[in-house]
Amino acid sequence: MLHLCQGNRLENLADRLLSDLAQPVGNVLAPELIAIQGQGVARWLSLWLASRQGIIANIQWLFPAEMV
């Protein structure tokens, strides 16, 4: 399923991502596919999610072209 969220505050978008990841859809062992703008954003999100949850695992960061 594709969820598209837009915004100009990365912290607000990261909060939304955290709430979406709290509700697993489908197979819980399958990786979550998340489209990112760049590797810097992926690194920041990984660190931010790990600081909020204590751990971040089974996330696959992809560029939009890779998701198509």
C-alpha cells in the first residue's frame, strides 16, 4: 500500500512515519519500504527513529525511482 505524506517540516513527517510504523500491515517479517529523497535523509530518519523507539530495524530505504 502506498501512503504519500507531504510537508515542509521533517520532524512532523518523521512523527507521522513513526505512527504509521506502529501499525504493521501484512507480514511482520517483511521489510518496510520507505521512499527517501537522499541518503542524508535516510541517515537522519534512522537516527531519529532509533532515538524515539530505542531501535530501528527491517527498514529498506529506496529512492522513488527504485520503488517504481
